[in-house]
Amino acid sequence: MIYLDDLLTATGGQLVGPPTPTQFPAFCYDSRHISPGELFVTVKTEGGGDGHDYIADAVLKGAGGVLCQFPPANPTVPCVVAPDIQLALTDWATHVLRRYAPQVVGIIGSTGKTDACRAISTVLAARHSVFSNPPDLSNCFGLPISLARLTPEHEVAVLEMACHAFDDIAHLAELTRPHIAVVTAVNHTHLAYLGSMEAIAQEKGRLVEALTPDGVAVLNYDDPRVRAMRKCTCAHVITYGLSPDADIVASDLRPDLKGLQFVVHFPGVSGMGTPGYPAKAEVRTRLLGRHQAYTILAAITVGLAYHVPWDDILDVVEELQPSPGRLQALSGAGGSLLLDGSASCSPATALQALATLADYPAQRRIAVLGDMAQLGSYAVEGHQHVGRAAAAFVDLLIVKGERAVWIAEAAKESGLSGERILVTYTSRDAVRHLRPQLGPGDVVLVKGDVEARMEQAVEGLLADSADTDLLVRRVDGLAVRVARPARPTWVEVDLEAVAYNVQQIKEIVGAEVEILAVLKADAYGHGALTVARTALNNGASFCGVSSVNEAVKLRDSGVNAPILVLGYTPAWLAREALLHNITTTIYDADIARAFSRAAVDLHRTARGHIKVDTGTGRLGLLPDQVIPFVEEIRDLPGLDLEGIFTHFPIADDADLGYTRWQLGRFQEIIERLAEIGVNFRTIHCANSAAILRLPKARFNMVRLGLAMYGLQPSPHVPLPAGFRPALTWKTTVAQVKTLPLGSYVRYSNSYRVEKEETIAIIPVGYADGFRRAPTRWQAVLVRGQRAHIAGQVRMDQTMINVGHIPNVRVGDEVVLIGRQGEDEITTEEVADWLGTINYEVVSEILARVPRMV
């Protein structure tokens, strides 16, 4: 319970508004999840969000009070006003801890601290009243919030502590004044924040350094960096581990279907006044994995320090169950078993989880592994280490995410065949591939870091949807670490939209017709690799690109599907194309002979598709040139005339007459070639518009471009219901200023303020593809309303008029293409503003704009 008087006393804050209520059951920092009576905390986030904007909403939903920097006008609930919200929370937490005076057990470590916290809390609860904080509220901001649940009856507070910056642990140690410090491990987790393993160890060691002489340091002896911390404290030290040199030792580890069994010894704690502790004993726990021996040892050690009877410890440990997302065994589809490790992941915990999977009896062992974040310079090596470990025993490996691709690459290099590896970028893609093939005897490990949201994959693989109550549940706010773009201007690509759109086209064309996913110009600005993987996982079987270098990038990234270069390939790129198994477009005899020579030299086959110009006026043979051309090159050694195609330039026109005439010419050519014994395995001419309008043009392959991205071919060719755009383009407000009458928004004095105006600067310009001239964007969306451009677009910045939009501030999200609130700016609308087509709008978003999937 949070008492108003305590809050005012601790923070020195000012009370604004009514003096009641005088107590609140908890803090809440997200108005969407507030419960009646809670104290709403106005959090300001790095992303620009400001809780002050949601005070009215929180009060409407029943908030009993508000902790804020700026009170609303005429507040109806008590508002405690403090200049620094985080400092106010820390001051209040310090006040409460000193007033209630529980003994604090602080738990720190790169990995294993959440399981240790839970196990220690459970052991101590056998004899004491224990408070413990949730793992999602363990940092400098969250831990004080969690202490709202602390009561005077709690004798011990078991507090998990997380660090994301230097001095975080020193700050938490000063706040909590621990009596016991438990350090579980030091590894590469959070290397991105702290820079080196030495710095990580030093930061974790701050908790041990804070102990007083009557305190106890509980250290993992098997981790040399943790073991070394015994030199930096005057407190009593107890070590645990598998090493016989530890004070408390585990041996004879025996994992099984029900958990883990092992023998515990106490060679280093004899004579400590712990009657009832045997010299050695058999221990069983329902926690899965050999690594959980460390969890249990830490709990036993703290239990020993608090003189918890041995029989009580055994009873508690035996009943301890895995918590959600921490290698919890769940019933999976088709009679399979899921090992849910979706709560978090690092290379160390991924290796532990894989070892658990390897120990688990199974007919097939399957690993579904997601990205791991915050690894800094160890990111590539860490993912690769996991891939090599998986390759040693898994029967199927599915990876999800851009970083997780390194896992797949390392697994393949270590001998796992490509047929047993699937790369995806969405959880649903993983589920669509895996769920239908699961059966009895399959054991599936699902593991990934917070950002990867692998609990979504677990949910999709459950046998019973009612079991979703057993999963990790994350809400927006402190509980979720969201990936941030590398620039404050970025593109979000909804790969599930791409997947859905491809699936629907597959339904339309049928199983006998292949789909070529057109990925020219970096997939029309959407990101060629991620779109390629998604399209191939959802019904496409071919990739189409504009040039050999685009194809090589896909090959080098592990895309093994056939790739057709739809544009011109000069003779001097023949060898490059063949070395990367790339199919090219052929319409010139000299180039065909160059490919033949390269094929003979390299002992490879040069596959080509003949391009026919049936009325486009672009690359290709005119109809009367096709037969002589084919007769001239058909017998060239090493040349495989695999396919033939043409292109429809106005299949999106209101009148299909011209396109039908082209189709007739193309069909006639196919028939004449068949008469001279030339038949092609692949025939294609239908683009998105023709796919939807001309079933006869589908032949045995179609080329899916615009519709795959959810873009409309033209006003005459609407997309079927359910198709949706995959791309949203966003930026943020960088500054807001009020300009007086007569001010100019330069360059060229192109915009003069005719009255006082509020202008926001957004960090996007023509160097990003946000066009300057001859026409430009007319408006963007801010807080769900349209804001018009003021002056000219600059290379890196644009000014917008936001005087009519209340409370615009730095960090507010701005939508250039996409939906915000009830309004939407579509690619087609932008194309109309710019006097162009939607193809150009998305393709002109330049490479320096990061793509987020």
C-alpha cells in the first residue's frame, strides 16, 4: 500500500488537488492497464512518450491519484508534484525500505537471476514472510514501483536487480542495503551496454562491495569472474557449484522427463551452526535442465544462511515448478511437447536450453530460435556459437529474425543440411511451417530474447488454446524492450501482410501455377531479403530481380530458390551469374553464346528465359524474331532454355483490349515453337494486374509484384478484400517552436509566417526519398491529424505546421505513409500528390532509411 503522507514526506513533493484518497494499492505507469485506486505515474520514455498526456484517461479509468511533474488544471484526485519522477520513486522506495526494515537478499547476474530469485523466495517462505519483485520490475525504475506491494509484515525482501548502464547496481545497492548478495553468472548478456566482460563483472560486483561485515556473499564458484568477487568484500562468503572446491557442491546430475535429480554436498560449510544439514543428500526438482542445479544450489545456500531446516528445503525444492517462458513443458500440437523458453535469451541460456533439449527423450528434436539482443561486439559470434551447438543434434532448426540468420548459417556450416533449416522473420511463419508436421515424440524448444516475442510462436504451437494462460504475458511499457531503429526516420515492414498477400494469390492461381516474387529495387523499398524469405515460405517458389548484383546479394544471404534476372545481363557478368546459380533473361545471340562459353568453362549449366516483346517496346525479341533466334542458339552447349516470357505494360488499364492482343501474340509464338519441338518448362507473362484480371495469362508461373506488397495496380484494378499494405514510413518530431509574425522558414524565403505559427521539425528530407520538387508531400500525420509542409523540403529536415494540433512535442511519432489514429496516408495518395505511380513512391525511399520488421 502506498500512503499519501509517506509519498509527500519521502519526495518533498507538493500536493495539488484534493487530499483524499490517502492510500493507493499500487503504482501504474500505463493508463491502458490501470486498476481502480492505483497511483498513476507519469513516465517519460526515450521514445518521446509522456505520461502527462494520459492523466485524464487514467483518472477516467479510476486512478486514485497521480505522481507527476506538471499537474492538470483543476485535478479531481490528489496529485503529488515532484521535479524528477524517477528520483521521487527512489526516495519513496528508500523511505519504505527503511521504515519496514526487511532484510534484503539482492540477486544479480547476467543469467539465471530470475530462476534464482524465485527459488530463493520459495525456500525462505517456508519459515519467513517474504516479498519478491517481478522480473520485469527489477531495474532502477521498476524496482521502486514493485515495492508498493511491500508490507510491514514482510521479514525478508528477495530482490532481483537488473542493470542497463554503469552504476545501476551501485544505485540499487544504496537503495536496498542488502544483507545477502547472490551473484549467479557473468557472461555476454548486456555487453552492448557495458562494453566488456570486465566491465560487466565490475558492475555486478558493486552489489557484493555494498555488503557490510555481517552480510553474506553467495557466489557461483564455477564462474571465475563471480568467484573473484570474494576478494572485494569484507562479508562472509559462501560459494556453490559443481566444482569440488566450492562450499556447497552438486554432483551426479541426472536430468529426466520430470526434472532434475542430483546429489548435494556441504564440504565448505561444516561448523556453521546448521544442525540437521547432512554431509550429502539426494535432491530432486521439477525444473528442467542440468543448469538448474545452480538455481537450486543458490536457494539452498541462502536457506542455509537463514537456518531454514533441511527437510523444509527439500520439500520446497521438490515442488518448485518452472515459471512461464523458462523451460516450461507444455502440450504441443499433434501430440508433441513444447519446451517454452520464450521469456528471455542470451547465448549462455540458449546453450543451456539446447543441452536440455538434447537430454530430453524424443523421436525428433526441433529448435525454434529467435534473435538475441544487447550482445554488442559478441552478437555474431554469440549467435554462431548457438548455431553450431544446435547442428550437433537437432533434427529441424527454425530461426526467426535478422540476427538469428547467423544461427542458421553457422548450423549449416557445421553440417546441418539446408533442408532441415528454415529462416523466417515472423512467429506466424514459423508456426505455419511447423505446426502441420508435429506429431507424437516431437520435442520442440522455443527460445528467444524479449524483442523476438517468441511467446507468439509458443502460442501458435499449443495443443490447446486454453493453455495460453501458461505463457509469458507482456504488456507495453516497462515489461517490453522494443527494438529501436538506427535513425529517427524509419520504415516498418509488415511481413505478415506480405505473407497473407502471397497466400491469397496462391489461392487464386492454384497449386499448378508457380509464383515468382518480384524483388526489384530492394523489393520496391521493402527489403529484398526479408521479403524473399517470407514470400518463399508462403507460396512463392521463384525470385525475380532486376540485375545480377541484386541476385548475388540474395544468394550470399542464403536464399537457395531459383532467381531470375529480369533485366539486361552483359556478357562480362556471365561467369558471375553462373557461379551463383542465377537464371538470366536472354534475347541477344552474342550474349547467349557468351553464357554458353562460360558454362562450358565452368562445367555448369546456363539457364535462360527468352524475353519476347509483344508490344511493350522494351527489352526483348519482336515476335517474328523469336523462331530464328531459338533455332540459332538452341544447340549451344551448356545452355538450357528453361523459360519464355513477355510483359504487359497496361494490364492495369480500364480497357484490356491491348493486353488481350498481346496475350494472343504470345500464345501464337508458344504454339509455333512447339511445332519445331521447342517446349519450355516455365512460361510466364502475368503481372499483378493480369493475375487478378486475366486467368488465361497465368500459364504455369506468374510474376507477383505490387499486389504482394499490398499496393493497388491501378484504380481500375482494386486488390481483393483482405490485402493490406506492408509498408509504413515514419519519423519523429525533433523540435517544436513558435515563430512570430513575419518569420521565414528558409531556404529561399519560400515560406513566410503570416501569423504566429507553431512549427515542428521532422528529421526527414529528400536524401531519404521524401521528395522536394517539382512536387512534394502535401501532409503528414501527427497525433492522428494532418500537418502540412511549411516551406521547402531540405536534404535531412522538413518543417510542418502543427499549430492546430494540441500538445505536439519532441519524440512524437509522425507518419509519412500509413495509418495513425483514424486517418491514413496511402502510397496511392502520395503518388497522386507527386504526379507519379505507387511503384516510384516506395522504391525511392533510400537505403539510409532503416527497415524494421
